[in-house]
Amino acid sequence: MSRNTVAAAAFNNARWCDAVCRTHEHPGEFADVLWLNRAEVPPFYPNVVTLTPEGEALQLEAISALALPGRWGVKDSFATLDLAPLGFEELFSAQWIHFHSEKRVPPSAAGARWVQVRDTAALAAWEVVWRGQQGPASTHAVFRPGLLEDAGVGIFAAYHEDTLIAGAIAYRAEGVVSLSNTFFAGSRARVLRAELLGQLLAAFPGLPVVGYEHGDELAAWCALGFEPIGPLRVWLKRT
């Protein structure tokens, strides 16, 4: 797989992080080798995303100079940095994944009613379910109404009757569509993943889908036709 695909996935992720931070009135800054944010970011979002496997010296210099209180994160998009000497610990490692837009989606039969979230009330209800699945450490909204005005954002929701049973966020940038913040009703997760993938390909025709996963989720998405394309690491500053 071309290094350019990994770079597109990393840049897309940085743009997504910036979009979320922008709705919290704290946009970040893009440089040649990384994106960084000098302000407090929402839960589970990093203050740094590296954009290239080169430029390690510049990346380390920028991370060293970023004086922030408490625990904050760095997404080492190419798994090229050793941040332990700077006082960080590795939170997890993962694989970027990629689904070719011309691939066929495996058939599924969840029969869910899929919609895109379009209004603030639906977004708030969506986040309540997402929060219950993911366990964010904050009661403040992560996904704010400003995201509904971003043409690159697609917030997907699946219902069984009136119950929200699955969701995800897609973000279009850098010629790819990223998939993140997924949640599924446990017993139907496999078929709901397949249905979601079909929804993404229909909503963003001709664009490859990217994301990153590890563990069981990585295996589940690869079973649907995603391919691992490169490693990444997430680091947390020790307090």
C-alpha cells in the first residue's frame, strides 16, 4: 500500500481533530510535519497529530516546546517517534485501515433504518448513546452543533424501531473518507458494520474509506474487506 494513502489518512485525521476543536472555539495549527493545538482539547482528542514519517527532529522539537498542564496526547501517525524520554507513555498502538471504493460490501441483513443526523436534538441524543458505549470522562458535549454545518461531516445513525442501535462519524478530506466513533448493539455488530460500510460508500461514492483500529475491532473490520496499511501509536504525557 502506498505511503501516500497512510499520509492521506493521517492528514484527514488531523483535519477532523481540528474540525472538532474548532466547534469548541479552539482550532489548532497546521505545520509541514504536524498539527498541534495549544489549548485544551475534548476528551479522547490529541493535542498533536504527526503528518509525515519524515521530520522527526522538528516533530520532537515542537512536542517538547508544547507546555500544557495535565495529561495530553500525541498521535504518532507513522509510529516513528520515541516519546518516552520526553515524559510520555504509550497508550496504545493500532493499524491504519483502508477499504477500496470499488470493493463489494459483504451482504448483511440487520434491517436497520439508517439516517444521517441533521439537527441538534438528534445529535444530542446520538451522543448520549455514543457516550454510554465509549465512556468519555466528561459530561460536556464533544460533538457540537457546528459539525452539522460542515459539508465534510456525516454523522450516521441506525434505528430499530425508535431505538438507536448503531452510529458512526465519517469525515471527507484529503481524497478519503475516515470512519470513527463507531458504536453497535453487541449481538448485531457484525451485520451493522456491513450495513454502515454500505451507507458510507453510497454517501461518498468513489472515495476510499480509512480509519484506524486495534484488537478485536481491527479483526472485525478486516473481515469486511479492510486492509491494514501501516502502524500508528498514541502517547500520553505522564503527570
